[in-house]
Amino acid sequence: MLDPTRPPGPRIIAVANQKGGVGKTTTAINLGAALAEEGRRVLLVDIDPQGNASTGLGVDRKPNLKTTYDLLIDELPLQDVVLDTEVANLLIAPSTTDLSSADIELVANEKRSFLLHDALRHPDIDRYRLDYVLIDCPPSLNLLTVNAMVAAHSVLVPLQSEFYALEGLSQLMMTIREVRQTANSGLRIEGVVLTMHDARNNLAQQVEADARQNLGELVFTTVVPRNVRLSEAPSYAMPVLSYDTLSKGSQAYRALAREMLGRHAGAGT
């Protein structure tokens, strides 16, 4: 039964694309940092076994580190997993390669698709006063990604400006449709953000034109450019907004955060 005295929960957004190398983790980290810069309280949940969002935010992988593996497999309380980052208002639930066996270990669990959903709706989360939860998904449509979609209100899709980009979207959209029909009827597309975009490249321009023609207002106006600072920032364990605050990458993710906040304000949510 719903508790009417509980504060409204955070908006939960899964950042997903089954294709690797499209700027998914870069988007999760830097959109999170940009939302935090706007004064929102943000939790980044890393469920990618590669753990790039965790290392990109400076998480020290010490032996006793509690991660999203413990959250999902052992159903450890969220408060035992969440860590502060160097970015004010940005928290992280980290991941390590331990999570790579999660699909196999979860198969026998009757609640296997709802574990993240339940963890993110436990009253423990209220202590963090979150506005947003961003879930960095693995680059595959596996049980971890399904967990994210069942837990989320919406899915944000980073789309690289390259040949076949739109064709790769169809499988993701089918998965979203299946989750909507079976486990999360309220799941919607948050939007599609074009990444690694080179405005001088005719192919990139064509991909953008095709995306806007086929997907309409789902495609964010903001486009994330190819930017060397975006590539360098993770090696310094910080978002690009901290690494080079004036870079084109920083400006793009600030613009994306403001555009997203504007959409939510316009929708009255």
C-alpha cells in the first residue's frame, strides 16, 4: 500500500543502447554532473559490469567495496552501496566486473526482473532527497538492462551519428515495448540524444536529418559533439564539466540537462 506521508520519489531514467561505444556512459556521467550543477540531487546507478561510470567518477575499487552486485544478488540495502563523489549533489552506486555473472545468478530468482525496481523504491532512498536516478546500463539487452527498464520511468537513448545507427534502434524499441506490455506499463522514451556528432561530416548530418524525420520531437535539440575533452576526462576520474568546464562537451551536456529539465517542467512533472 502506498504511504501518503512519503515524499515523491525521484525520476528514474535508464540510459540504454545495446550497441557499445555510443557515448552511453559518457552521457550518464556528464548529464548527471550537469543536473547536479543545476542544483538537482542525482544518483548514478552503475549496472554495467565494465564499471566505467564508477571509475570515471573516481570510485576506488578496494576489496571490501559494496556494489550494485550486492544490491541485486544479495539484496543489500541501498544505503550500504551508495557513495559520495567529488561532484556536489552527485552520488553513485558503483559496479565492478563481479556483476558480469549476474544474469546467470539471477535466473532462478522469481523476482529477477524487479530487483532494481524494489531497491530504488525502498523507503531507505528517501534519506538522499533525490531528484533524479540515472541508470547506466550494459551495452546489451540482458537481464540487467531489463531490470533497469522495469525500474525506470523512461529510457534515454544515446545515438551515435554513424551509418546504421537508426537500424540498431529497432531492437531496443522492441525490448522497451515488451517491458511496457509485461512489467512496466508506464515506461516511455525520455528521448534520443545524438552523440559523437561532427557537423562537418556529411554522414553525421544525414543521420541527424533521418533521426529527426523518423523520431520527431523524441530527438533532443541538443547534440553532443565529438570532443577530445570528453574522451580525456574519464582518465582523470572526473566529469568533463569538472575537467574542462569551458569545453564544447561541457557546454553540450549543460544544454542537454537544461533541455531535459525544461521538458519535465513543461510536462508538469
